[in-house]
Amino acid sequence: MKIEKIIKASFFHSPKYGEIEFLENAVLLVSDNGIISEIIRKEDESYQQILDKYSKDNNFIDFKDKVLLPGFIDLHIHAPQWPQAGLALDDELSYWLNNFTFPLESKYEDINYAREVYTDLVKTLLANGTTSAMYFGTIHNEATLELAKICANLGQRGFVGKVVMDDKTMNPDFYRDNSTKEAIENTEKFINDVQKLSKDVPQGQGVYPVITPRFVPSCTDDALLELGKLAKKYNCYIQSHCSESDWEHNFVLERFGKRDTEVLNQFGLLTDKSIMAHGNFINSEDADIFKNNKSSVCHCPISNSYFANAVLPVNKLKKQGLNICLGTDISGGFSPSLYNNIKHTVMASRMLNDGVDNSLDSHCRGNHGSKVSVFEAFYLATTGGGEALKLPLGLFKEGYICDFQVIDINTPTNKLPNYLDNEEDKHLLQKILYLSTSENIREVWIQGKQILKKD
């Protein structure tokens, strides 16, 4: 492959859960297909030779005092809910769904409305450093295909699903699939349409169809069975919700006599390309099923605080070998920023660790060993996302896709404090993760190409 970009930069990434690596003024050689072909560190013998060879090249880029982070990977987004972000979060889930969410999602029959909202959402996510995103669409094929087209045109790596919700007893008459047969036929058509679209998208950036039962309670048994068959036929990604709340978890138990995880597995919906949101009530046996199928749980910490009735025990599940990634869950989560969800991952874990009932003694108040560090949460947003997608994403590494965000800690509108004279490399990353806003993200690159640059 031809070398297309030579990038000199300092960057952070997380090769292992909880471990941070900082490479200062390293050189990345990026091939014309957007793959990192080589990384030369300052201490390497060839470092100066490489700089001498390429520094006058037109394709040489020196980011100087800016810092590169991997592009963030957001794997649970309800795209049509973007207009209601921040609304009705103080109400019960049933009120939120019936009075806001379902009426809003029904509006996406209007393709022009869909185009306006989805364009704004994808641009907003890119501006917040999200280079790969997995989306729930609506039941409407045309509008959901429009979302895939917008991802392709704006350069974001998009994973998009037409939602299936066919159970007449569990979904409103004004917003559901007309029949199970139609839901499955439309899903298969959507898969074929996105695969056709993807042929014109640069390889590696990609747009991908995702099989999307809204969640078990909204789907008939026949729909779940047929979606499992489609997943096998097309080797598609699968997304849904799993044991999100007391209500969902208990409803599935009552309907099937089995836990949510067992039901999804029974219908062929837990594969190595499955990403299930929330998982707050999965137990050790469920975690083993996820692990054996190489499926992933997408942690949505902000949304969980509003509607999930529990805190996901991230460390406990990680110790069992379960892969966990991170999602904003717009609009159950109000923020389009994974920076905010990284912070909330840490805060929620502290609540789980220390407990919340001050009438109990401290030694029995919480679940000790639950604290998630900011570096561990950073892993979930990057490397964990790549693991979930089974794609070489989330790391600066030879053979990996060159996605990154460019952070300027000296941006005048949000300059990060840097007055200590004994700071370690890890302190810089901590400040970036805790204090950055979208103002600090000056550029976004996907597949070796600059997708966004802020003036």
C-alpha cells in the first residue's frame, strides 16, 4: 500500500482495560486505505531518519502541542429521539415513551423531517469526537435508510437498524409494524439496501445494517425467531435492549419463564456481532452466555440513572470476561457526548461501590470493588467498542483503522488548567477526559481522512 499521510503527534490510547499508553511526538505512517501501517516512536533508531525523509513532504502533518485520542465509538443511540433530548427525564418511563417517544418516532414517515434531524445528529456526534456510531432508526425503511446515507456522506462509520416492534398488544396502534410478515420483509429489504449502499462507501469507513428488535417485550415470538434467522443468513450485527429495568426484566421472565439473556440466545440473537444495551440485571449465568457467544453489553450510564433502576456492575462483569462498550442512549441519555458518559461511568460506579443508604454501616452499604477509573471508562469508549464491533478500531496500532480526534487543551473558549510543574502524562489525559468540551475537539479524522475541522 502507498503511504498517503505522515502524522507526527502525541497520543493516548488504552491497549488493556485500565492501562494507558502515551506516545509523545510519535510518527504514524498511514496508507492510502486509511490503515496505520507503522508507528515510529521517539526512541526508535529510525525516528530521525523518518523525519528527515518525510518532514518536507506535502502529506506530512505535525500536530505539535495538540493531543490525539482515538475516535470514540458510541454503540447505543436512538437517532429519532434526538429532538426530545433532555425532555421528560423526570417522569416515569411509560409516560416518557407514550407521551414523547412514540409520537415523535411516528413522525419519521416524513422523509424530509428525518433528513433534517438525522443530519444534525450525525454532525453533532462528529463534533463530539464520535467516529463510529450504532443507531436505532424507526419502523420506517425509507427514513432509516436516509440515516445510513447521511452517515456515508458525512464520513461517519454508521451501523444502522430498522426497528422491529410488531406485537399489537405491546405497541401503540399509531406506531408499530402492521404485521410480523411485513416487519421481517422490511428488515430484509433494509439489509439489502444498506449493503448495496455500502458498495459506494470507502472500505473501512463503511455503513452496516443492524438487525434491531426494539426489545423482547415489543416483539412477537415469530418476529424474534425470524430476525434470528436473518442474522444468520446475512451475518449481520444485532442490537437490542437486555434486562434494562425491573419492568423489562420481570416482564420477560413472566412471559417466557426465562431471563432476557436466555430468550435472546434462544432466538439466535446473541452472536459475536450482538451488542445489547444496558444489561443492568444480568447475572453470572447470563454473563457466561454473553461470553460464550462473544456478545457485548453496551453500558449507558446516564440513561441508566433515569430509567434502568440499577447500576451496571462493570468491574464484576469484566472480571467474568464479558466485553463492555459505551453508549449515550440518546435520548434516555440527554448528552450526545461520550466524554460525559465516561465521567458518569466513574461516578455511577462510586455510588455502587460506596452505597447510597446512610442508615447502613459503611462496610455493608455498597458493593466493594466496583469503582471504575476514568482510564477504564476511556477503554470502554475506545478499545471496548472496537472489540464489540470485531473491527480494528479504538487503538493507535499497526493494522488498525486510523480514526482519531485532535484535542487542543489551549483552546481560548475552554483552556484547560495546566499550572502544575510535577504533572505526569496520565494527569494530562485525566484533565482532557474530565474537562474537555466539544470546543477542545478541533479536528476529527476517520479512515485516515480529515472529516471535520473547526475554525
